[in-house]
Amino acid sequence: MDYQDLLEIARDRRSCRRFKKDPVPTELIDKILDIARYSPSAANSQPWEFVVAKDSAMKRAISKEVVSVYKEAKRREPTFNFKAAVQSQLFTAPVLIVVCGDRRRQQAYPALLRGRELLRQSLAICAYSIQLAATCFGLATAWATVQWGPPEVAVKKLLSIPEVFTVDHIIPIGYPDIDKERRTRALTPVRERAHFRRELRDIVHCERYDMEKYRSDEEVNEFIWSKTVTRIRPG
């Protein structure tokens, strides 16, 4: 593989919110997870384990639990574009990969760094590896975070995951239904904004931080409201 191959995979990877019903071969899932296990992790702790869910009833139950906090979240943040969130569409993907993190492996970390940050960082890298690997096979993914509270407890109970594990990420995998995404009006901000990336010259600093590139609070706020998929100005 050369640079252009890797760049193409990175560019093609995107969060999909509408999937085709076509099944994903088990051998592809195995290959994807085989790549994931080579992800870097803090202290080589390799805290990840994976639950692969294909059963329709189970996927629907998982999706229901993950979005159970949305009603309160919408009340607190009426300007947040929850229609762009992937959690409500988890059940439509042929496969869900639930990324579990073994908290016991934090003993490998220095005591001063034994919070959940290093564990979560390791799991996040692993989740990205899954997404890149899936892209190699023409599959689409998304990144649904859980990480806390009643939804995590409920998902662990549904899947009989031991208490010592965290559930930080659920990754839906399937073939993208591009036509359906295009027809879904609520996903217009996603189609218009998701592929945008800041220019390399704007984010790289040589030797020291270049204050000429520092963006004011107003500029950052404008970016949030004009380029992200979750903050949409009313009207």
C-alpha cells in the first residue's frame, strides 16, 4: 500500500445513516476485527473485546436503549440536530459491533493516569481501525457513542456483558444506501457538510504555535454553526 491508497481509504470513510438490507458476510466481519486487534493501545493493554450483533430483535432493542435519553436531551438542547445522530438508525444496519473495554486492564497504566481516559483513547483508536478496515471492503460504518448512564447499563444487560466492561462505542456496519440518504431531507446538513475538512496549512504549526492561525471564539462558533452536522441555525 502506498500513500495514495491510504489517503483514498481515509477520504472514503464516512458515517453512514442509511444502510441497505444486504447481509454482510461473516468472513468480512472476521477480517475487519482481525485488523482491529492490531490497533495501538496504552501500555499494549489491548482492552477491547467485541460483541457482534446480527439478530434483528436484538439490534432494535439496542437502538431503543441508546436513544432513550434523547427526549430529555432534546428538551435541554433544542438547537442540537439529533436527526443527524446515528443512534436512532442502529437497528437498520445488518451488523452491529459493540466495542467493550475491560477496565481491569487499566492496572497496566501508571497510577497517576489510571482514570478512564487512556482506556477510552485505546478503544477509540480501535473503533477507527474498524471503520477503516470496513471501508476497504466497500462497507459503510458510523460511530455511536454510549459511555455512560442508563443506556450503557441496559445495553450490557441485553448482551450479557460482564459489569467490569465498559461499552463506549457501537459501530453499525453495512452497505450504504446512498439513494435513501439523498432522499432523506433531515440528512441535508450531513450531505452538505460531512465531507468538509480544514486545510492542512490552517492546523499545522512549525516549532511553536503560530498565533496568526489562532481562531477567535467568534470564528470557532461560526465554524460550529456552519460546518458541523449537529448545530443548525433555526429557520
